[in-house]
Amino acid sequence: MSNERLDFAVALAEKAGVLGLDYFRKLDTLTITQKGHQDLVSEADRNVETLIRDELAKAYPDDAILGEEHGMEEGSSGYTWVTDPIDGTANFVTGIPQWCVIIACVYQGKVIVGVIHDPVAKETFKATAGGGAFLNDKPIKISDSQSLSVGSVGVGFNGRTAITDAVNVVGAVVSKGGVFFRNASGGLMLAYAASGRLIGYVESHMNAWDCLAGMLLTIEAGGVVMEQDINHALHHGARVVVGAPGVFEDLRAIAESSFAPLEAA
């Protein structure tokens, strides 16, 4: 069943990506203020999510859907689709070609399908639980780095947790001879970690629609992911630490020493 859902999610993410890309190209034609760009991105976000929700509702009418723009729509099947129509809107709005469409599917507290599609680069990262992880149908695997000084660590930043969280992580990574990377799309950075481009990714809080697909990709590519209560994460988000087996414990230690304590959700 998850393979059928994966194929559907891949096709849907790519269809949504075409619509998102259409909006992205329209940015060039806007000679208006920054607000004009923001309005266009808001419209793109809403319309891309509406497309995703409409297609999901047609194909899987009994499934629940959770999305960044329109919240939770309850279902009765036990399956929940989780989607971010445009992850990386700060990039999108300024014309930086680093953003993606994210679709994940959760069943009984487990992420069973994860898709991260980058329409600009024409890259589709996909995974099913137990089925491996792929980029455009080629298997991907996590980095074999054994040291934070070999490779780059993705660092996430959000407006929901202590400002010092990301700053502390950057300082800790650099002090261990490492390099940090940030492109303002948590989804893409998780996909990059899964595919070995980064050796790991750390963020003090991510919403479910941004991180569930990437965490599944990482696990299926042979990486290590800090354990999560997925049902809790659906509603409250999660602290995210993923990495290559050779550096995961170092990254976990950095996260624990860098992040302010999580407030009770």
C-alpha cells in the first residue's frame, strides 16, 4: 500500500511543483514593492496546497490531511498526509532557487512515505518505510564521514525558539573544525543530509510538514535520526537532529548543549 501511496505522492509533488514554478517565474515580471512579492508567495502557497489537498481528497477521501496553510482536515482511515506546499518561502520571495514541495504520509504513528521535490533543480527525493531512499530513482545513501571536520552540517533557524539556538550550534560546529551550511529550506537540507551532500542537520524546532519526509529519507538512506513521537510531532512539531552514523552522537551532543530547554507543549 505504501508503494502505491509513494507513486501517488511523487506524481502529486511534481504536479504541485509545476504550479509553484509558474508562480516563481512570475516574480520576474513583478515591478511592485516587496509586499507585491509577499502577496504572490502567499497566493502561491495557498493555491499549491489547495491543489495538493484536492488531489489527495479525490484519491484518498478517507485520509486526514495536515498542511501548513490550511491546518488539519480529519480522516477515518488512519492515514494522515502532511504537506508543505512551498518550503523555503524566504528564498522563493527573493528569487533564490532553493525551495521545495514536501509530502509525507503517516500511518499508526509511523512515517511510511516521504517526498521532497525541488522543481528548479528537477530533483525528487523519495522514500518508503523499509523500501530505501532515492533521488530521481537512483538509490541514495548517507555520508560516510567519521568527523565533523569532514563535510558540512546543515543548521536550521526558526522564529519560534530561542535566537541563541542556531548561533550556539554554529559556534559549536566551527569550534570542532566543522563547516555549517544553511539555505533557508529545512526540507532541502534534510534531503541533502539523506543523500550525503551534508553530513547532518540540526534544528531546535521544525513543524511536522517540514521534517517528517526528510527524517524518513535519512533513516532509509542509512542515517540516524533522533527518536520522535510522530503523533506528538504532528501537532506540536519536533526538535530535529539527523546525521551520518559517524557523526550523529557529536551532533546530538552539540544540540543538547546548544538549545534552550523545550517548553512543554
